[in-house]
Amino acid sequence: MKFICSVVAGLALVFLVPLAAAQTYPDKPIRVILPVPGGGTPDVLARTVTPGMAELLGQPLVIDNRGGAGGRIAAELVARAAPDGYTLFLTSPGALTIVPHVSKNVPYDTHKDFAPIGLISTGPFLLLVHPSVRARSVKELIALARAEPGKLDYSSAGNGTANHLAMERFKSAARVNFTHVPYKGAPQAVTDLLAGRVSVTLNSIPPILAHIKAGRMQPLAVAGARRSPLLPGVPTMSEAGVPDFEAGSWLGLVAPAGTPQRIIARLSEVMVRTVSAPETRSRIEALGADPVGSSPGEFAALIRREWELNAKVIKLAGVKVD
């Protein structure tokens, strides 16, 4: 009888230790890995949201920028991290829903290696040209591209990123040809557009607003269902002559697969509370994005839908890693 009691006590201890750990979580800083260099849209939004989450959690959230390979480097790092809630992935669509379709031997499985926490925000892309380009509307850009096939080039945040795929969709919808110039992140792609080394790009609104207001970039259309309140004079793609074309990005939080559900639930709760706070919502909206704050299940469903949609688009467009 004494032996049985000892066994029962031992088993109880086995189950209670992780439970206690989850209940005291977190008790040290949390590393948040981003798949972009500093200055990209995910970076700007991350530094808008993480301070509020850190305050609620009682521990710092430390941003770790790991740009390159369309987010593959960052995603692999998270997939291999300990599932203890101290390494998180604040990601846009590319790493999870595009790269696995266009790259060979991707060292992670989107659906098996990550535990969704929630969707933070969404936002449309903006079609932009350098001021030297002889186009002040989408129709003029299309006409110029058709008159000089392949002469205009476009920058992206890298092979397999969301704006790479979106530009390929635009090429197909507008029946034009541009030459793709991939970079290691959106900041570099924007820098070379500003310098006039490339002609066109599709980019999220937050990091380029100042450049537009300064006249260093020419916005042609918003790839969303409605105009951006930050740029009310810029038409949507549909208004500009490319019907039903919408493209954008989102930002969501995931953890390594196997992270205890209590920790996932805690992080989800804190993320939703932070995004729902009026001050944070205002800051996100001021950056040109739409705050969401979804549940883990809703975010998992979004990832699955985009995975399937992108697989079809990539096959039809013949998008491959250069």
C-alpha cells in the first residue's frame, strides 16, 4: 500500500510540475523573433504591440530581427526552439503560407511545427512607383509596361514573400511584365525604390507614409477593398482599373508546437487585450493597418485558407525561387 501511495504521489508530481510552471509563466524575458530586418512593417507593428503585452505579462518581450530567405530563417529558428513559451514568432504570411510552396527542402512544417496564438492585424499593400517613372495612375503604368515589356523592374522583400506573390498576381491581372528584383527585406526594397534603382513595388503602408508625404514616392493604388483613411486621395485597385484585385499582409503570433495550452491561452488573452485597448488600436490604425486580435482557432483557420489559396496562385503564376 505504501508503494502504491508513493507511485500515485510521484505521478501527481509529474503532472503538477508543468501545471505550476504554466501558472507562474512567465518568470523571465520572452524572445519574439521577427522574419524581417528592423524598420519593416512587422517590426514597426511589433514595437507597437509588444510593450502593452509586456506590461500585462510582467516580463519584457525582446524583439529579435532575423530577416532573410522570405522568413524561412526565422521560422526554422522558432520551429526548433523549446516549446516553453519563451520563444515566439511574430510573422507575416510569407514564412508560413508562401515559402513552403516555392522553396525546396523547407526545414519546417507550417501545420505541425507551430501553435497559433492569434492574428494581430491586417493591412493592404500600396502600389508605388519612383517619381521618375512616367506614370501617375495604374492605367498609365500598365500602358508604359506594355509599351516597353520587361524594361520596368519591381522590388520585393524577397523570394516567396507576400509582396513578391502579390506583384506576380498583379502582372497576371494587368497582363504586363516586370522584372523581379528580390531583397532581404522590405526596408532594402524600399531604399532602392527611393534611390530610383528599381521602378515599382507593392508595400505595406506603415513604413512608407513619410516618404509619400515628402514626395519621394508616388502612390498609384491601394490593393484593398476600400481606400485607406491615411491616403484618401489614392484609389483602390478596382477603382484604378484592375477589378477585384486585393493583396496585403497580416501579422500574427505563433509559438513552437508543443507549447502548453495554458501558455497559449495566456498569450492569446494578453494579445487580444493589448490589441483591443483604445490606445493600441489607435496606434495600429495610425500606421495604416487594421487591428484584429483573433483567437488561436481563428488564426489557425486563416493560415490554412491562405496556405491553400497561395498554393493555387503559385501554381497558376509559375512563381519559383530565383
